[in-house]
Amino acid sequence: MKQFIAKSPQSIKALNVMRVSAHLPVNIMIIGEVGTGKETLVTTVMPDIVKLNADEVDKEIQYESLFIRDFENIKDVIAFMKKYEDKRIIAASTEYRSIYDEFFPVIITIPPLSQRPEDLQELKRLYIQRVKEEFELESFEEDFEVDLSKNALSLKRTIYERALFEMIDEKRIMQLLEEFLEDKIEMGYKDLLYLFEIPLLRAAKKKYRSALAMSKALQLNRATLTNKLKKYATKV
């Protein structure tokens, strides 16, 4: 069973509040972005609670306590809570609504991972350890940029992608690109060049500090390089 990572002050507080509230006959709301650990928090503290999506609740009305993982999909909160007023509702939502205050005495907020550096470091360590075991890797480069757009979900994806990248060679990369391009050939050669030029320019920007150094390394004149950087300004 996955355990809620609580290394940062915010997540430690969330875990403590959840542990105390779990023993009280009250509804609990957990607010947080996708991938912040809302359901994992509930599972850690209340492992036996029934977990449902919002559109599945009617099928499980025999249970006294329910965890609804996507409460943001409940459009009419008042009608829903009155319909199930005899149930104890533990809910997670990606957004806060003022109406929640009326029905949920306990509201726990889990900040994004970008605001919880201690949790981020621990999750990254655990995912790297797991991926090394699964792919039987002796070493793993840990100094790389991670995607936190979906918090733990995108963090995990970044690490697994990195592991796969370290395991494949140029031949496999070419094969994957070939398969990717099969359905895009009709776009034409010129319109597909961005797939090569954008990552190449990104790599050059990371490695070289100046446009002059980039132009020399890429063997492009300054004017051509400048035009390409302008063309892909939002993506490079």
C-alpha cells in the first residue's frame, strides 16, 4: 500500500489533521491539485474506506462512510450533501468552493510539490530507487529537470522516461521517431522540421551560454540562428 509522504511542514500538518479527524464523526474535505497525494493521504489513514468516483456513489449507498476522489465533479453540492446527509463523506477536490465550508467541518489543503521541497526530494528518491530495481540499473543520473505540472504523477513519469532514455540506443530512438512520424508524413517535410530543430536548439541553449557559441557549434550563421530562435521563441 502506498504511504503518504510527509517530510515537509505542510504535509506533516495535513497528515496529523487527517489522523485526528478520522476518529471524529465529521465530513472531511481535502483540497489539492492533481497528483498532490489526496487519495494517498486517505488510504494511509483510512485504508478500509470505500473509494468511489462521483458518478458511482448511488451504487454504494449501503456504506456509512465514503471517500469521493473527484468531488469537483459534483455540480450541485447542496443537493448532493442533503441526499447523503446520513453518510459520512470524505472527499477530495482539485478546487476550493466556499460552499464546502457549510458541509465539511474539516478542510485539509495539500500544496503542490513545488512548495514542498522535502516531499519532492523524498518522492524523487523513492521513484529513482524503484525504477533502478525494476529496470535493474546499476546507476541512475539524478541531476535532471523534473516535470511538476501534475505533481507526483508527472514527477514519476519524468523519472521513468529518463530511465527508458538511458536504456535505449540511437537505433531505437530512430525507430520510435519513425513510428511517431508514420501518421504525420502528409504534413510535409518543412512542417515536420520542428521535431528536429526545437530539441536541437534547446540542447544548444543548455550547453552554450551565448548565441555566438551556439552558432559555431551548430554551424549556422548568426542570422539563421536568430531567425530560428525567433520562430520557436515560445518553445525553446
